Amino acid sequence: MKKDGQALVEYILIIALISVIAIALVNYFGGYLKDAITKSSCSLVDEKYVKGDKPGEAKCEEIKEEE
């Protein structure tokens, strides 16, 4: 029996499995990552970070100055 292509198939299966796991993790934690990026960008532009109802819905709002 020839086993020349067996290693290649195994590598492809491993890469496919890692890709599926990576996509699932990004889908699950994507909202939290987006909120973290939004929070850091709000501080860069001197705006107030407002947490959203769900992960990924946070936003920056202008800081209103009192007169």
C-alpha cells in the first residue's frame, strides 16, 4: 500500500479543524473584542465610553460640557 498522500491529508484535516475552532472563537468573543477596541478608541478621541445592552453594541459619545 502506498501512503504518500496520507501526511498531506492529515495536515489538511488539522488545518481545517484549527480554522473551524478559530472562526467559532471569533464569533463567540467578537462582541467583547469590538467593545474593547471601542473603549480604547473612545479614550483616544476624548469621548465617553457607553456600554451597550449586548456585547458589541458599545459606543462613544461626546462629553457634554456644563455651562
